[in-house]
Amino acid sequence: MGDCPLVIIRWLDSRQPCGKWRYLSALPDAKPVEVATVGWLVRDTPDVKVVCQNIGDLEDPEKAQASGIMAIPARCVLSIERLTEEESLTSSAGPGFAGVVGIADDQEIETELTLQAL
């Protein structure tokens, strides 16, 4: 899957609307929500970053499928970091799960610390 890197995208999203009537003079400060999304970057254009959480049928590129597809407007993106799995590490989470995630410039971040940061 060299053409679809595993990434973490940090981006700004809108907050849930408030359904009740409010006086405009008493509106609270409105701030966007910072979101972190992890997935395979399947499309990267100047306008949109498309990630998916699941990819199947990888043996044949013409039959490859994806689910959990999300389109993030590029103007909302704060950062994109490429993630890599360290194969030599083991974890109590089971086979195939690495306890450390490496970022493209070879920094290593422990999974627990990454989750705490999110």
C-alpha cells in the first residue's frame, strides 16, 4: 500500500449546533474543535484529503475496496504525519499490533502517549 500511506491528520471541525433559542448578545465564544483522524490517505489534492479506516482485497488493485471513508477539506487541515509500524516490537494487544508508532521522520512515539495526546 505504498501509494496510500497510513497517516494521522489533525484538522479543525465545527462544533455541534445548539438547538435552543439564544439572545445574540449572550452568545458564548465559538471555537472550532481540533480533531485527530488516523487512516490510509487514499486521495490527496489541494482541496481535499480523503482517508479511510479499512481497506480490503489488496491482492488485486482493481478489486481493492475501502470503508470508513472520510473527506476532510484541505483548508481545515492543521497537519498530516505519516505513520509506520515497527515490525520488531511485540505487544500484549496481540499479534500484528506494534507498541510503538513511528512518524515519517523516524521519531518514535509510544502508543499510550499518542492516545493520551489525542
